[in-house]
Amino acid sequence: MEHTYQYAWVIPLLPLPVIMSMGFGLFLIPTATKNLRRIWAFPSILLLSIAMVFSLHLSIQQINGSSIYQYLWSWTINNDFSLEFGYLVDPLTSIMLILITTVGILVLIYSDDYMSHDEGYLRFFVYISFFNTSMLGLVTSSNLIQIYFFWELVGMCSYLLIGFWFTRPIAASACQKAFVTNRVGDFGLLLGILGFFWITGSLEFRDLFQIANNWIPNNGINSLLTTLCAFLLFLGAVAKSAQFPLHVWLPDAMEGPTPISALIHAATMVAAGIFLLARLLPLFISLPLIMSFISLVGTITLFLGATLALAQRDIKRSLAYSTMSQLGYMMLALGIGSYQAALFHLITHAYSKALLFLGSGSVIHSMEPLVGYSPDKSQNMVLMGGLRKYVPITRTTFLCGTLSLCGIPPLACFWSKDEILSNSWLYSPFFGIIASFTAGLTAFYMFRIYLLTFDGYLRVHFQNYSSTKEGSLYSISLWGKSISKGVNRDFVLSTMKSGVSFFSQNIPKIPANTKIPANTRNKTGSFSTPFGAKKTFVYPHETGNTMLFPLLILLLFTLFIGSIGIHFDNGVKDNRILELTILSKWLTPSINLFQENENSSINSYEFITNAISSVSLAIFGLFIAYIFYGSAYSFFQNLNFKNSLVKKNPKKSFLDEVKKEIYSWSYNRGYIDFFYTRVFVLGIRRLAELTHFFDKGVIDGIINGVGLAGFCIGEEIKYVGGGRISSYLFFFLCYVSLFLFFIP
């Protein structure tokens, strides 16, 4: 066993040979390297698969009761200071290793087909492989300074991948936004690391935890300074895991290729913040104020993310806000000390969200022949609908991922989210109410995404209606530019006014007399519109097997990964059952070492009661979503289509105004980006202008004024010293006269 642990350092280094080979090939022999570019995908996947096998072996040993293993070697030694590097293998590390490698392999397989026609194919694989390497190095780090090193590498890779299509201005702006926002958290993380090194004199986790747990209860450390340093450490996790108020970079990160969105939102970048907090949780537990703050930030984030996802039209942006909300659940669980439930939800959410993002990529891939290769169209759910006929495999996998995230049993996220909800109620009714209400919102907006994408009829064809009054399907796109495609404005406006809810605002319904041909995949067809025009188009089509294979594997994970958290009777007479099964045994060493007071069992009656409550909330959310967006609502909408055409300026009720405000709040991201732009961007710009004016007008003005005054005085004195005694006597008399004049 120990012999196996000694070679765990190989895991982060395994992808490096292919990365270096591709990089040097692009620099030295670019033509030959690009001609053989599809061959490079195989060694990338193979080496990461070897890392996955090695990680599984280490995890099995951890489950079987192996102890924590740490190996260190000195890098710098100077007097009392010793900087060591090494690796740490414990249950938390083994969980993250499996998560990163499994999701990473599937994303690489998916990317081989998804990026096959992109000119930057090899560059993409270099970036994504280095991204995986950086994350593997982060989770195996044995001290804070080593974590910070890989932390920055992860941030650098995310910057490169978000701005992968850097020729698009909006992609370049998105990666800069992610970079700047994360710099705020990273600077706080660096200050926190330096602060704890100054307090404890060590950067190793064991030393840090032992000193903190011994000194803090005995008032051996300044509590204010310790709390401040812990807050700075937490600030790094806030930025990386997109917690409020540093969450604004996450939706814009969707400008990168879809496989990157899946990797960032599932197992790498956003998971890094949760991992850091879980790693340092033994330190935070000794600081109740910080724990309360963590739980509060998590609660705000989960609720805010759910509300901002309600009215988004971009499918990837909607899933991004969903990720933000689910990360808030994990942060809440860690804040209330529910270590197992937080990591369990990290696992289940990673596979479910990877499935959803890759499924959205399949949908985008099928929509591009109809709307063009423009993200503001191919990712816009307003133009989708009815895809269940054309992409049945993608639809099935996407539905399972949706139901999992909604908390429907026996899918994966039900087990972990139910644990968090029950623990939240036990910790505080306030947190329980917010978490439960958000669970209902989650079911609503996730099922909304599914219905808008796969239910009803394909709405893209109605953007080209001819009309003398040309307007736009919606006033402004998410990408900052107005859309004007000759839409029949009367048709759209009448549809909007005929009872469409604020959630489905600006989504045109199909009139009852529209005739659409039967499902003919991969063929062209035409249909007649109510206005007499005929439209020819290419039907959406299912993606290739290379892209479907990862979806099916992730579907299996979504269906069965929750089994590690299924409750079972442990034979105790008082009808108590283990809180978690395999996961509980897996995390036992860390919990025994750092969290001795965590309750490891619950009552079976309580579990069933909590499960019924959480499932009822999810079903209620699904039902409301179906009312707003389902086929039944579309049917009744179509019955009233002709009547709605004659309605003019219907009187708006107070409820309509409330709906409008909620819709505006959600669609405009809670006005948080607007606030940041006005306060920080414009504020800093005006401060820079003021500083520039002060520098040029005052500082430079004083210096230039002194120089000019000296020049003028010198010129005057030049004429005074002419060598004539009569001139000297004249000036002398003038000075004496002035002196006598001013002295009384």
C-alpha cells in the first residue's frame, strides 16, 4: 500500500508529456503538427485514463481504511524557515482525483468531435490538458503555498479557455472579466496565506490545524487577526466558486467552447473553491464567526443564482446560474459543518451538470445549421423548441440531468440535496426556509430550460415573417447588439399580450393553423405560415457517436452515483440509520481527525419525512413550469390566438407589474453588473481621469511654474546687470523708496 502511495506524485504529471509535445510541435513544425492534429487526442485521453486508474486504486485503499499519506521534500531551507513541497493523499484528495479524471476524460472525448472543425483544435487540447494537470496538482498539494501556485495556474488556464475565440470582442471581454474578478479573491487568498504564516510560522495543513485548534481556544492568538486572515482565505474561495458578490464572471465564462463550460462548471475551476474550503474547514470550525459568514454567503448565493436563472434566454447562461445556485448549497453545507453532505453534493452535481452542459452543446450543434454559427442564435432558447423529435438521445440524457438537479429520486442530486436541506433545517429555520424555497425554484427554472428547448414546436422559423412593420423578436440580445430580422411585430406583440406569463415573455407561440411536416431528420422540408409564405429549412439532427458516448456515460453516473449515499439500516434497535454509506466510510479519516462532533446518523422517519417534503417542492416547481411552458399551455394559447390579435393595450393589473419587475430583475442579472459598471468601472475611470488631471495640472504645473518663474527672473536680472553705475543707483533708489513707502 505504501509503495503505491509513494508514486501518487505521478498523477498530476501524466498529461504533461503530450502537452509539451503538442506545444513544441506547434512552435517548431506547425504544418506537420496541424496535419496530424486528430492523432494528438488519443494520447491525451490515454494518459488521463491512466491517471484515473491510479486515482481509483488510491480511492479503494482509502475506502478500505488506509491512513492519510503525506510525502514532503525540502525546496528552500534558511535558518528557521523551510519551504517544502509534496503531496497529500487523503479521502478528500481521492474524491477530487476521481472527479477530475472521469469528467476530464469524457470532456476530452466529447471535444474531439465538437472542436474537430475549429482551427484552434490543437491549441484547445493544450489548454484543456494543462487545465486538468493544474487541477490535479491543486488537489494533491500538501501546503498552502503549493495550493496557491496551482490555484494561479488554474486561473490562467481558465482565462485562456474562456477567451479561446479571442477574435470575438465579447469573448475577449469575458476572459478579462473573469481574470480581474478572480484577482480580487486571489489577492485576498495570498494575504490570508501570508497572515497565517506570520501567526503560526508554518504553511503545512497539519501544523496549521494543530496550532489553530490549540491556540485559538486558549486565546493564544489574537482572535481579530485570525478571523481577518481566515476571511481573506475564504475570499479566494468566494471568487473561484462564484459566490456573491464575486459571481459576475461565471455567466460570461460561457463565451468559451461548450466542453470548457462543462469542465469549469463541473470538476475544475468552481470546484477548486469548494475544495479549498473543505480542506481548510478544520481551521474555520474553530472560528464560529467565519462559519456563520460562510453559511450566510452560501444562502445568499443559492437564492440569488436561482432567481437570476428564471428568465435567461441563453441555454448555457441559464445553466451557469444554476451552477452558481448549487455551489451556494455546497457553501451553505460547509458553513453549517455538514462536511459529508457538501462533498456528496459536489460529486452528484459535477456529473449531472457535466451531462447538462454537454447536452446543451449537442443542442447547439444541432441548431447551428438552422440559425448559423452565431452564439446569440444557436444558444437562444427563444429560437428552439420541439427538438425532442430530432435529437431523442440528447433529449433523454438532458431530461435525466434536469430531473436530477431538480431533486427527483432516485437520481443523483436528490440524495445530496436532501441531506443539505435536512441539515439546514436542523441548523437554522431561516436557512432551511431559503434552501427549501430555492429547491422549488430550481425545479422550475431547470424544467423551463427543458421545455423551451425540447417541447412544443421549433420557433426559429418565425423570426423571418415578412411584414411592413419590421421589428425585432426581442429588443436587445444578451450579446449587446440589437436584433432586427424582419419579424412580424404584430404577431409577436399580440402573442406576448395574450396571456403569456412574464417568464415566457417574448417567446412566440405557434398558431393553431400552422402546418409542420412530420419528423424527417437530416432532410430539408417546408411548411406554410399563416401569412401565406413558404419557408425551407434544414431539420435539426442528432450529433455523432463521439459526442453521444460521453452523454451516455454521464447518464449512468447520474443514475447510479447517488447509491453511495443511499441510507440503510445499521441494525441498531432505536431505528437509527447511517447518514451515508460508502461516502461515510470514505470520509471517516478526515472526519475523525478534524470533525469529531459531526453527527453520523439520523432517524429513518426523519429521512422519509424530509424526502417527501423536498420531492413535493420539486414536483410543485415542475408543475408550475409545465403550466407556463408546457404543451397544455401552448394549446390553450393557440385557441386564443385570433382573439388576442384584436386586443389593444389591455389594462395591466398590479400583478402584471410585479411580474414585469421580477422578469426585469432576473433578465438583467439583478442589476449587479450594472451597479459594478457604474461604481467600479466608471468610478475607477473617473478617479483615473481626476488623478491624471491632478498630475498634469497640479504636480506638473507646480514644477513647470517654478521652472518658468526662474527663467523669467533670470531674463529680468540679465538686463539689470548691465555694468552702469547710474543704473545701479537708479534701482537702489527705487528699492529704498518702496521700502520707505511700505514702512509707516
